[in-house]
Amino acid sequence: MDNIDLSVIMPVFNTNNLEKNILEALSKLGSLEIKYELIVVDDGSNNGCFSFSKKIQDNRLKLV
């Protein structure tokens, strides 16, 4: 993605509502008239909280 105006970093660890939180963040960011990316950083979760990630197809979302 070129010329990103805003990068939002969301740190997570063993969260149960991650998919909901990400979808809400993408929705709120989408209302802005800027180019953005949402970077979700997993800090070693062991509860499989990223298992949903294949369902969300958005090139502005980065899972690390």
C-alpha cells in the first residue's frame, strides 16, 4: 500500500474478542477519508486467537 497516512498498531495477548475488535477497528478506520493500515501484533498468544485470520480478507490488515 502506497502513501499510508495512518498506521494503527493493536497489541494482543490471548484475547477472546480479537475478531470482533479487528472488525470494529476496520469499520471505524474505514469511515476516515485517509489511507490507513491496521497492524495487529500477537505477543505470544497460545489460545489460537489468530485462527480466524483467514476469514478476514483486507489488504489494510497486517497480522504479526
